[in-house]
Amino acid sequence: MSAQQLFFIPLFIVALASFAFSCYQRFAPLALCQDDDRFSNPAARLKKTLRYALGQQRVVKRAFGFNHLLLFWSFLVLLLANGEFLLAGIFPVLRLSALPGVLYHPLTLVFDLVSLLTLACVAVAAARRLFFPPDYLSSSYASARSGEALIILGFIAALMLAFFFLRAAEVALGLEPAAAWMPISNALATGLKGISVTALETLAAVAWWVHALVLLVFINLLPRSKHMHILTAIPNCYFSSLEKPNTQPRETFTHGQVFGVGSVERFSWKDILDAYTCTECGRCQDVCPARFTGKPLNPRQVVHDIKVNFLENVSLLKNGEQPRLPLIGEAGEGCNSEDALWACTTCGACLQACPVLIEHLPKIVKMRRHLVETEARFPGELLNLFENMEQRSNPWGIAPSERTKWCSQLGNRDFVTGTTEYLFFVGCSGAFDNRNKHVSVAVATLLDQAGISWGILGKDELCCGDSVRRLGNEFVFDLLAQKNAALFKERGVKKIITQCPHCFSILLNDYRQYGLDLEVIHHSQLLAELVAAGRLQVTAAKAQGQVIFHDSCYLGRHNDVYQAPRQVVAAATGTPPAEFTRHGENSFCCGAGGGRMWMEEHLGTRINLDRVREALGQGAQTVCVACPYCLTMFEDGFKDEKADSVKVRDIAEVLAEAMAPGR
Amino acid sequence: MTEPKKLKKPRGKARLIDNSCIACGERCMSSCPTDAITMNDAGEPIIDYEKCIGCIKCVKVCPAQALEMFFSPEEQAILDEIARHQGGADDAAAEAEIDPDARQLQEMLAGYRGVWVFIEQTGGEAAKVSWELLFTGRALAQSLGVELSAVVIGHQVEGLCSEAFGYGAEQAYLLDAPVYRHYRTEAYARALCHLIGKHKPEVILMGATGVGRDLAGAVATVVRTGLTADCTGLSIDDHRNLMQTRPAFGGNIMATIMCDKYRPQMATVRPHVMQMPEFVAGRSGRMSRESFAPPEAEILVKVLEVIEDGAGHGKVDIAGANIIVSGGRGMMGKENFAMLQDLADALGGVVGASRSAVDAGWMPGERQVGQTGKTVRPTVYIACGISGAIQHMVGMQDSDVIIAINRDPEAPIFQIAHYGIVGDLFQVIPSMTARISELRQAARRHSA
């Protein structure tokens, strides 16, 4: 046994044991958390893993992500080289050079080139962090120039340099038969020509040991830093929600039940895996409307806080003791402030941005549930909302019998079991809000013109429960959902049209938890279909000045309906609508989602004003929306900006106008 | 009632008077205790005479007086006989004829006499609604021919009794002990239940406030009687029953609810629904001081600290105001709210605001009316430059009279306003203020 082996083998064993222990410390406590079935449908999971983990689809959405893609794939390739390195350190005969040249030579070439590429990527990454870091790399806890990030980059660079020097020394010593296949090492060896054999041997030994030590330290750093994602990102993608995480899990209401998440072990194991996986890339923070307007919420910090809290409390939790660091309380590392939790509009921008498919939104709602259901602690304005929802099944507490007022001119439009095809689920805004009643009438008129068989539930319709569910009042949501579900079943409802993306998403996605699998269609989809099929023929398409379309979160990001509303606007005005700079999946929330519609916005600046100013900046004369909340928020915003001349219209109104030249 | 009776008064059977049923929807059927009534296809009752026991419930419930009682010739003979013996058909005779169950009920009901009003207080200060209830309670007590009593529970609150006399109570029950210092459901409920058990009132009224709603429900449950919340009208029928009227089905109908088999009859009434009685200083009444007090140790809830609502002193409580002049975005600026203050001063009201006015910093947050502000129910609400977004309207739509002033005739506020003024509020409001001040001065001169 050589002296090198004599030192390396025990070192390797210690390093490996330490790594295994760190992993055990991190992953064994996941068993303390709540169960979550994330094992179904392996084929679909594998596909997702290939796309998002190996293909890095989300990572490369931003230009700089390409650098990460290169690093990631270089890493995979060099995994082989490093594996060989470690193995050869223990059993010197097990070397790739033992392979036949036809295999060994190309491999050598690839390693050489990829190592250079890695070195270049590391240099770019370091330069970005040091000289032109984007804002979103830093949070309250971490700086873009954090030591940790730079050390890791330094380690990778050291590995590559040691690799090159080791090889160059070996080439110079004439020990490498495949020198011709190592362009970079070979060039470096040429530079080393004048050096004595002893010096070359020393260089090789030093390079070898640098490489070996850095590698072992690097492995041990992984589970103890944000670079844990190297271990967890791939499984996290595998275990990610197969459907868009636009719903929250159902709670059961039985005696002795604990509601929501008030303490970190009440999260599911996947929630904690999410927290471990966060790489602090800051993309969620960059797109969060709450964060953007100066609220205390930062989705990245929420995830980070969960991780810190879990690690801080884990030893106590294992012994069945109370956690030391509260999960919800005064803002600080490891603790979420209530203000932060209430600031979320559930717009899903963070979900869309995360390269490793972390599900921020369900975590925030779970913590809200704890506040509402266990602590009864929530912003005062919500008291009214919760009471009205519970007693009158609508946010304003208006008499249910007034639900049919909007269509009093249209005659009896009751849904008739077996005869009516579509249930028009009008929604609370469409039924009670004077402005939104116009939209309901427009939708109804268009449906009639197209000869669609539709009906309403009238006073029996209850609120879909979107706001209360997102606000964490799962109890009231459960009441509403159960009653609505029973009503749909009793009346034999199969197909539903909604004019509100919130009703749309919750009936389509959340109500599946109540055994309902309905064909739910948003009015934009149906209208686009009817126009395309020629059942609605635009007679008076008219230009309305600069028309811009605003994507609603629950239509676009949460349900991928992007084209239908644009097609409707295009048909009605004769030209496709203009686009916001932030549009499609990057659309910016109006500020009313997640129950924020019913709350005051005391912190930071107004989300709707930010969006309204964006519209004004783009010279919009009409903003087209497909959501009652967006409609209200835009109209309010324009009034605040004293830009009353800018019109806000629902796509159905614009289309209805184009159908009726007489009006 | 005490004289012995030999003849049992026959009860007869119910029958339908031809062509008078309006097919109201099976009210007689649902009122029948023996299921003697079924409905035909036309929605008219078919009465099974085998089952009918002559309880008269269906006759009473029929909205069209389409049902009547009839007697067989034999029964009619007995009736005539009784009439002869009694020398006239007086109620006492009929009453004496009723079966033991009914007699027991009559006796139980007769055991309860008097109208009580619970005087709600915080720190020795009474809630205004309690005085309002004394006004209503007085009318009820007069129709029943009984005394009106105030129930005062608290610590060092004796002064409230004389105040209650000033507002019209003839008697006051006082429970004064440290255990009643702060409102706690258990202590107050036990106290009130004790008083009910001891003095047996037939009517108890409370304010539909946080405390009143809590206490009334707890007490009604313990003493096993009915409770009608949020009544808007109270009166007495000719059987000494309290007729409790309140909106039902989302305000679309008024329901009159009675509690004819249990006593006491309990009702809550929201603030500002009833009239405020006139205070007559120096009026006095009988005060009975009660000594009942549950031991502190038995009350599980402890009040550690009372945290005052954000309002505090010097702030205006718009939720309790009788006249509110509210301004919205149409006010154009903070300085213009002085104009609203002038109008409010002339009317003796306060100034409120819509959310946009509060957002703009023109008015403080506690003046905000609406979904996320306060819900108000004043006698008069004047909305100035408020378009009437649903979020605002739900906070003021229950006002007795809504007057809207807006430039835009299409503004939704006009849909719920009783009086709408389309015009420039900068002209309308000053002229209103001027005219009201003029009228006031004229009235003062007149009375002087």
C-alpha cells in the first residue's frame, strides 16, 4: 500500500461517514412530518423529472440559467471522472486508463474539454455575483456575495485547476499514454517542460491531494448548505405535484383534530423536502407582487424560514417536546410573520418561477389555516367576510334571493334537470356587484345568441368558497363546497360555465376533492369556441383604441388558459390585443386574489396601482379582463390615478358589443 | 275557574268553508298535530274527521279564514246546555273545560308575570339600547297590565337603577357583586337564571349586542324557553303572548314568532331599532336588591385585562351615530370635508367616508363605512360623491333613509337611495346646510 493510499483511505472513510451522518440528520426527521402521497404514477413523475431536473426547463427560462445548465451537465459528466478519481485513490488499479483506447480516448477528451467549460462557467458565475448581481439574488438573510456561494464556486474552480495540473504533470512526466487526447492538459504540460522531474512529481502529488481534499470537503458541505439542492433537486422534481399546485389539501373536521400548520412538524415531508431543496436563486422573490410592492412577504424567505425552523427544532421534536423557535411569530430567520402570510395574493407567480418546483402556496395557506382555525387570529376586516360567508354564503351578506336580480329582465332562467345543458355558475360578483352584473348580462346574451342551453341555480347557488379557502378558513369552505357539491349532484349538473376564474379554478380543481368531476369551462373558453365554430358571428368588430389584455392569475398561471380570452378580444376588435410587458405566465396580479379582495392593503404600495401604471405606461385605452376581481381592481386603480378615460371591460362585454351594432 | 263543572265542553271538528281556500301551501296540514289533514291536487285540505281532535290549530293558522269549527247536533245540545248554565258564553267556562294538559299549561303561563329589560353595562355605563328597550318594554307592560322592571347586574352599578327609573322602569332588580365586575357568560347567565327562577317574568328583552346575544342564548338554553333574535317589532296578542316580528329569508318577508308554551318569552333587539324614551329626572321606583352571587372560584373564565377598542377618547363612533354625512372620491380633496362637517353639525350628525376617501388620507380609518370598515344603520345616511361600489353599499344599505348626491345619474348608489340628488355637490351641500340652519333658527325663534 502506498503512502497516498495509507492516508487517503481512512480520510475517505471518515468523510463518507460524516456525509452519511449529515444526510441521516437531515432526512431521518422527515418521518416526523405529516404523510403525503407522492408516489403515484411513476411514469408521469419520471417524465417531469427528466423535463425539469435533467432538462432544466425552468432554469433556462432566464438567460443566465444557461450557465447553470452547462454547469449541471458538466457536473454529471465529471461525476464519472471524480468517481474514478476516488476509486483509484483506494484501489489504484481501477482506472479508466485500463479501458481500451477506443473508449478511454474520447472520454479523456470529453473530461478535458468539459473541465475547461466548467471553469469558464464558474468564472462567469463568480463575476455575476461579484460585479453585477441582480437584486433578487439577495434577501434579508443572504447576500448575492455570500461567502457560501463564493466558497462553493472556489471549490469547483479548485477542483478543475487541480485536475488540469495533475494531468499536466502526469503528461510531462510521460505517464499519460493518451496525452494526445487532452488538449488543455497537454498545453499546460508544454508550459511545465522546464521543470525537474522531482518538482513535477511534487506538483502531481500536491494537485492530487488538493483535488482529493476539496472533493471530500465539498461532499460534506452539500447537506449543510443551500447546495443541498444538488442532492434533493432531482427527487424534489420527482415528488412534485403531478397537477399544478393550484389547490390545497382538504382537512377533515372531527373531534380532536389539529388544523393547519402552527408548528413545523405539521408540514408534510414534501414541504420540508421543498425547503431543503431551495437554492436561494431568488426568482420567486423577483416575481412576487407582494414583495414587489414592499410587503413583508418573500416566498423565498418563507421556504427558507421553514427549513431553518425545522432544523432548529428537530432535536426537540424527536423527543416529543415543544419547538423552541415558533413557526409563526415575530419576523426573523426561521419564523414567519403574520403580516407576511396575509400579504400573499396566491397569484402563483412563485410556483411558476421555481426551477425545482417548490410549492410555496400550499405552505402559506396551511399556516393561514392555523391562524384562522386554531388561533382565530386574522385581520379584522375578515371577520365580516367570514360571517357573511357562513351565514349568507356570499362575501357581502346580501340576501340570497337577490342572486337572480341581474337576470330579472331575461325571464325565468332556472337550471332544469335533464333539460338544461350548461349550468351558468354566476358567482357572487356576477350576481351582486352592480358593475359585474353587466358582465353576467353580456355572457347571458352571448350564450342566447349562440343558442346555448343554459340555466342558473338562482338563490340556491352558494359562493364557490375560493376566498375563504385561500384565506385558510377551511371550515367555512368545507361547508360551502359540500353544499354546492350536493346541489350539483342533486340537480344533475354535468357542465358548468363560470365568468370568474376563481369560481372556475375552484370548481374545476378543488371540488374534485369532493367527488365532483365536472366539465367546468370559463366563459372565455366557451366564447372563443363559439366564435371559432361560427356560432357567434361578429357583425360589428370595431377598433377600441389601444386594447390591452390582462391575464388573471387563476385563468392563466393556475390553469394555463392564455389564448382563449385573447381570441375573443381579437374577434371583437378585429386585432389581437396588445400585451403588457408582464403577460402570460409572467402576468402581474391585480392584488385581489387569495382573499386580498376583502382586506385593506396597509403595508407597502398598492399592487393594483403598479399594474394600472404599467397599463398607462403602455398607452392602453381599454384594458380587457376576464375576472370580476381584476375588473374591480383596475377600475379602482384608474380612478386613483385620475385616469377615468381608460376603460376596463370584460371580454364578454367587448364581444357582446361587437355582436350588436344597433346599440 | 275554581267552580266545579259537570259537563265537558265538546271540541268539535274543523271543516273547510267552500270556495274560500287560497291554496296557501299546506299551512293547515303542517299545523295539524294528529296528521288529520291531507291535501288534494288543488292544494285544498281534506280533513279526516276520525283523526281530528278539534284543537283549532288549523283554523287559527289559516290565512284566509277558510276553516271553521262545527259541532254535531249532540255536541251542539251540550254547548247550549253549558251556555244556559253559565248564562252567557264567557271565557271562564271554556277555560274550565279544557283538558288537564292545557290546564297545566295555563297554570304555568299564569305563574309568569312582568316585563324585564336587561340593562347592559360596561364599567358602569349602560348601553343605549337598554334604554331603548325600556321604551318598548313600557308599551308591552301596559298591554299586559304588569310592571316594567330593569335588571341591573354588575359591580357598583346601583346608580343605573335610578337611571332606569328615569327612563321608565317601575322596578329594578339589582345584583351587585365583585364577581359581576366584567361581563362573563357564566356569571351573568347564572345570575339571570336565578332571578328568572325566583321572580318568573313573562317577557325578557335584551339588546342584540355582543353581550346580549351571548347572554340571551345561554339563558334561554338553561331555562328551556324560546328566543327570537334581532326583532324589529314587539307587541302582545290577546292571549298575553309576545308577538315577535323580525325579517326572515334574507329580509324578504317579515315573520312573527310566538313562544306560546314556554315562559319567559325572550327577544333581542338591535340598537337604534326602538325609540329612545324620554328621561325624566327624579322619577323613582322600587328597587329590590338581590344577594345571589356565584363564588368567583366557580367561574372558569378570568378577565385579565380589558383592552380598549382602537377608538378611545375623542374619536367619533360612526357605528352608533344617528345621522351620517359621508363623503367619497367625489369630494375631490381633504379640505372639502369641512363642508360635510358643516352639514353634519347642522343636522346633529357625524361625518363618515368611503374607502377611497380614507385611502386618499382625507379621513381617518375609523370613519370608513363599508365591507372593510364599519357597518352603520343610522336613521339618515347622506352619501356625497360616493358612486356606490358594492363594498360601500353593504356597509350602509340598512340605513332608514339614504340620500345620495352625485354628479353621475348612472351611479349605482341611486339604486338603493330613497332620495337622489343629481348635481354638483359643491352647490348642493352648502345650500342644504344653509336651509337646515335656517329651519333650525326658525324653530328656535318659534319655541322661544
